[in-house]
Amino acid sequence: MSQDILHHGPDYTPYEGFRVTGWPVTTLVRGEVVVADGKLVGRKGAGQHLARDASLFAAPIRPVTASTRHPAGAAS
């Protein structure tokens, strides 16, 4: 896996250097091919933003405060 072959927002991947088996070759959106053989072939404007609330998994497990950010005795 290498960042230079991925098409996503971040400039890194935590999977850099991992060996993978298999790779998607076609992506469909509502029955329309949008990626074929690694090339974007979808029509501009064909997508649709679906607004939704943030996932509960995106929330911190506990609130971040000054004491949890720098616990007593920890080096800062």
C-alpha cells in the first residue's frame, strides 16, 4: 500500500508499506460506474451529498481537558 496510489483527502495513510491482497477495480454509485480500472469515469455533478450527524464513533471517549491532555507527572 502506498499513499501515491490512493485517492483520498489526507496526505498520508497508516497502511503505508502494508502488503494487500486484492484491490477494487470498479466502483458503482446507484448502479452507475464511477471508477473503472482505477480511472475516474463518473460524470461531474452526478454525486449527491447526504448530510448526517457525526458518528458516535467520532466522539472522544472522554472529554479532553487540561488535566487529561497533560496528566500530573507526565512530560509535556
